[in-house]
Amino acid sequence: MTDAVHDLCASEALADGGTAVVFDVLYQGQTCRAFAIRYQGEVHAYLNRCSHVPMEMDFQPDRFFDLTGHWLICSTHGAMYQPR
């Protein structure tokens, strides 16, 4: 099996504390949703699932940050995660 590398988006498409780029990944043999965000100048990517509730986190398409742009928030029950 080979690891494929794919460009997700242009770098400037990820604004600090802004909308995410959502994509699919293969994780433990299953296709899962994931997302990439920029926080304090660094790009981070995560599986789109809350660690407490088996649900996707975005409250609107491609929206994961709270209103301050400093916390990722689970739309299902409000858990907040530090982007780092």
C-alpha cells in the first residue's frame, strides 16, 4: 500500500480562526471526515468527530471555531478543544 499525498487547498484559503477545509481520510479501514484549520499561523488537521460523543463537530458546514476563533467547539454538546 502506498501513501498518497494530495493538496487540500491553497494555503491562503485557511484563515486564522476561520472556516475549515473538510476532506475524507481512510482511518482504521473506514472512510471518515476530517478537517484542516489554521490557528496562530499553523495548520492543523483532525478527524471530524468529538472525543466524547460519536458525532461530527461542525455546527455549520466548515465551521468549527467558536465566535472568538480560539476554540474548536462540538456542536452536539458544546465541548471545547484547544486547536493545538
